[in-house]
Amino acid sequence: MNYQSYSQCIKGQQLPLAYVDLDMLEQNAQAILQRAGNKPLRIVSKSLRSVDVIKRLLAFSDQFQGVMCFHPDEAAFLADQGLDDLLVAYPSMQVAAIEAACNATKAGKTIVLMVDSAAHVKCIDEVAKRVGVIQPVCMEVDMSTRIPGVYFGVRRSPITKPKQAVSLYNIIRKTNGVKKGGVRLDGVMGYEAQIAGVGDKLPDKHLQNFAVPWLKRYSIPQLTRRRVSVVDALERAGAKLRFVNGGGTGSICSTKNDPSVTEIAVGSGFYSPHLFDYYNEFRYQPAAGFVLEVSRAPGKGYVTCSGGGYIASGGVGREKSPKPYLPEGFELDENEGAGEVQTPLKVSTGFAKPFKAINLTLGDPVFFRHCKAGELCERFNELVLIRNGSIDARCLTYRGQGKSFI
Ligand SMILES: Cc1ncc(COP(=O)(O)O)c(C=O)c1O
């Protein structure tokens, strides 16, 4: 759809609004399924943050199995919303949240909590014993690559070796004893963020674009060997693993070749925010965005929109700002960027059409894309769902359901 058809579609709607183009969402889902071959895919909730959208994707294909959550409270909430098979991908020491998850486990839901240290196990064990349940946990293994002078990866789990994994497994095993309740190792997760979440053809980052593909090629066989050897060591030590989770949107093709991995996590590729435009291997459709109104015309070559300062998390950089998407030919003003309550846009340098041809007037919509996927939903209560050029439905975001977990 172009600017005219999107504008027609949302005519009369109160702005700002956030939208998901369901046709594009489904095209992305289809493309992701194709890339994954026959590996099951676990849907990453943090990159969607809407129960309705998660449910639509789970219904789209049987290959989408289960949800990867970001907080035990969220998993308990999703269980309450009728979802099941919930893997919490980040450890928590919050007793009330762990208790909510353990209660859902006791009620028959499959919720798996993340651990990477004895302290996590102890904390979950105490709650599980109080609740009277065997709480399944997943052990996270570090997948980063260390080269002298370069740390290629993220700071997550301290477990880097099979020996460390087996000693944590032995701690987990000992929680099942005299008292009713405890902790059971159910799976392993190794998330190669440096492959899945780092683009390799970023604008104006020539050195990085040269180094990153090389680092990825170096890192993939190394991390694969580590994941395989940890899983092997745990199984030889007696662990009965139900699943081994790995990967993310940007690593589907390499993760699926790891023989130890039984499921791949995927989230961002569905909305495909602009951070995911810069990968050599794929390009998904821009399925989600937000719309601001032009509220001012401060001078020749500029329009100013109301709202828009939705900056993405992570290392600070210009690329974390949202990007004007439609109509084409606008860019953020370097001095002001995307502002707290207003966002000036200027005609892009070198844009072919003269400003007049774009012809935006006060009240007109401007379509933007967020840098990251799920964070958009922290700014809006609902998503307008577009299909075939018209509004098909609306659905609530987590925020719209009064939920903010982190
Ligand atoms: C554990 C884990 N797996 C997978 C992903 C990938 O998610 P996405 O496909 O949204 O990039 C993430 C994202 O941070 C993650 O933390």
C-alpha cells in the first residue's frame, strides 16, 4: 500500500495511532516459516506485546508452537489469557512473580522459568516448595564469542562450558527431595544475539558492515559446537531435555542447522521494524507502524508532527529513532530528532520531488516505523489492524490491558 491508500484507510481516525498491516504480517509469517524449514518456531512475545497478535500468529501455522515471554508475571498473565507452553527467557528473583508462575504450573499450565545460576534455582525452589509444585526450568548458556580485543555477543548467562552446565544441573536435581515441590530441568536455551540481532548492511557503517559478516562466520561454528556440547553433557549427566531453544529473527538459517536445537525463537520479523531492514540474508515487510498528524508548518521545507519521540532501547545512537516512512521524502531534523511531544520533519536532501509536490497540510497523517518491534506497543493502548486497504479490527496491546511487566 502507498501513502494515498494508507491515508484513505485511516481517514477519520484519531491520531496518533499504531497499526499492524495484517496482510504484511502474514507475508512475514509465511517467509519466516519458509526460512525455518521444518523446525518449530517459538513466538517471542516481547517483539509483539499484544495477546491478540500472538494468538493470531499461533493460529496461522502449527509450526508456531509456544511463546517466549520476558517475565514470570507476563507468563502468568498469558496463561490467564488462555495461552500455554510459555518459556520465560529471562531470569527473575521476584518472589511474587515466580509465585504467580508456580501457581499457573500447579493449575496445569506449562510455564518454564529461566535460570543460569544457583541463586536463581534456590529462589524458584523455595517458592515451588511453598506452592507445592515441581517447577520446570530452562538453563541459559552463553553464546557469545570472545576474540582478543572483541566481545562479540551479549552479557547474559555466566555458563560457557559443559562442566558449569552439569554442576548447575546437579544443583537443580538436588531440589527434588524430601519436601513436596522443587525444580526440574526441562530445557536449554542458547541465544546467539550477535547473529540474530546485529545487521550486516547498516547505512553509513562501512567498517562495521565489513567486520560483522566476518565475525558472524567465525562465531557460528564456535557457538554451535558449544550448544551441542552443553546439551550432550547434560544428557549424559541424566537430564531429560524436552527442548533446546536457540536463535532469533536474524539467525533462522544458521540456527536451524544446529542439530541440538529443537526450536527457534522468532519475534521481530513479524512486525519487521526498521532495525531489521539491514540484513544481507532477508528483508521482511514493514507490517507495523504509527501515524502522527501534521500539526504545524513552521517554515519552508518543514512540517511538524504531534508526538513521535518513541526512541528504542539499547546502545544509544541515531538509528534508535523512529523513521518517517510515508509519504516518502521526509527525514528527522538532526537538532530536534523525534521529540517528546512534537517531531519536525524536513524534506530529505536529494529527494527528487520538490516540497510542494508532497503537499502535506495541517491535519494530514504521516506514517512512521519504530526501530524495534514490541516497544511500539508500550506507547499505544491499541493497534488498528488493517487488511486489504481497510480497517479490519482493533486489538489491545499489553499496555491497553493495563500491563507493563518490566
Ligand atoms: C532469548 C531470546 N531469544 C530470541 C530473541 C530474538 O527475538 P527477535 O526475533 O524478536 O529478534 C531474543 C531477543 O532479544 C531473546 O532475548
